[in-house]
Amino acid sequence: MVEINPDVIALRNEFAIPGDDERFQVLLGDGAEFVADAPRPFDVLIVDGFDAGGLRRIEQPAVLR
């Protein structure tokens, strides 16, 4: 999981987000950059597109159009 807001990561216990292990990690960073720089494509992406102002417009990559 990649989260851009460190305040959200600080609340992981409040939302019962499991601890990091070999199968799951919470990383601080920009999810779009993480996906763009990944060495291989992902089968599934789950995107929480909300920020303090509401739902953000997310551009759909050309490969998905």
C-alpha cells in the first residue's frame, strides 16, 4: 500500500491496518509514481481518490481506454 499522507499512515492502528510483513507493507509516497516506476504491471489497483477537497479527477491511462 502506498500512502502520500504521513498523517494517514500514523492512524493505521485506528483503522486496523495490519503491520508490515513479507506480504504487506505500507509505504510513504505517491501511488502514481510508485505504479509508473514499478518493474512489472499490476493485476489490480485499488485507488482511494479522495483528498481533503473531495474526490479527485484521476486520468485513465491510455492503455486502459
